[in-house]
Amino acid sequence: MGTGRDPAPDPGGGLPLRLVSWNVHELADDRAALARVLLAAAADLVCLQEAPTRLLTASRLPALAAACGLRVCAAGRAGAGTAVLVSPRPDVLAAGVRALPVPLWRGRRPVRRRGAAEVLLRVPGPGGWSPPVGVRSVHLGLDAGERLDHCRRLQDLDTAGASVLAGAGERVVVAGDLNEGPEGSAQRFLRERLRDPLGAASAPATFPARHPRRRIDAVLVGAGLGVRDAGEVAAPAADLVVATDHRPVRADLLVPPA
């Protein structure tokens, strides 16, 4: 995967876990450039949105994962294009995808399906495996009310112990294309229990990729995890503008040791 991943424990006691989130636009753009960016990112976890699920294009996702030294751990049509790819380093304890309810039509326009992909994992350290960490990839909708409703539904599942993330306590991450900035109602709801390492800043913008103006993609982190750094993925600008229509976001997390 490259030299960017640091498997050594942090001097402060946390085990490093690098996560990247990216809307990949059905893998319909420059897939070679996209793979180069992921290789440069050297992430332990990659949360995707708009991964292809149609019969004729679904094979693009495992091909991308293989090219980047990753494995597909959560994906499928029920997740509506959300997916989680994992490097060989973490140990995946559970994984799955779930659909979120949407109407077939809004006005005269069809509504895109929505869902989430979830994994429960642990990372190795000198004292053994870490406590479980829950990671959710989401792609929220274009309607503000729908976005808030989906965030509430997912939190209710966590609280009821009915989701993969339920076994992680406060060691959770929600990452994805939220289709709204930090000022949005869904983001404000999520930040009642999660924090955005970048705060309410509008930069670095993530959409559209060629001339980013809005920060609608985010990695939100629970109180049980530390954050060493967060922001953009260091990759050639020429690849970032052709790989897909969003820019990726990165978070270097610190997981409590065993």
C-alpha cells in the first residue's frame, strides 16, 4: 500500500488508524487516477459513496480494491452504493449494509436510493488487539428533511443495539458525503455525539473536484477516539480533478490500546 501508513503506536498511547472517505461517482471517471490517489493515501480504511452496484459495473469495486491492496468488507445493493474497504492491518469483526427509506419520487423527479455500510474492527498493538471500533459510510440525500431523518434512524439503531456500530461504544466514526456543509441540520444533529476534527470551517472544500467550493464530505469522530490529524489527501492535483467529482477527506485517528 505504500509508505504512508504508520503501524507503530503513538507516543501518547493511541494506535494509529488512517481513514479516507470519498464519493467515487460510480467509478465512471478516471479509475487509474482514483487508484493512484488511494495508493498515495495509504489508508487502513476507505469509506466510499456511489460505489457501483449495477450488474454491468459492480465488478469495478473489487477490481479497485485489489489494485490498491484493499479488500471489500461492506458493500452491496442494499447499501445504495456505500461501501467500506479495509487494508490487511485491521481485523474485521462484523460488517454489513443497510437500506434507508426514500420515496420513489419527489415531485416529478426520481429519488436516489440511500443506505449505509458499516464495519466493526480492531487494530493490532504491542499489547494485543484494540477494543472494537465502529465505522459507518453514509451518503445522505439532497432533501434536508430526509438527511436529518436518516441520521436519527441510524442513531436509534445504534442506541437500540441493532447496528454493527452498537458494539463500539463511543469509539465510532461516521464518514461520507453528507450533501450539506457544517451548518446543516443533519451535521448539527450528528455533532451532538460526534466531533468534526475540522470544526465548522468551510475549508478544505470537497465539491466539485475541479473547483471545490463546498465542504460537504466529512469524517465525524466519537469521543472514544483521538485525532492526530485531518484534512486533505496528499496526492497529485492532476489525479484529484479527474478521478471523480468529489475530493477525498482524511482523518488520522488514534485508537485506545488493549
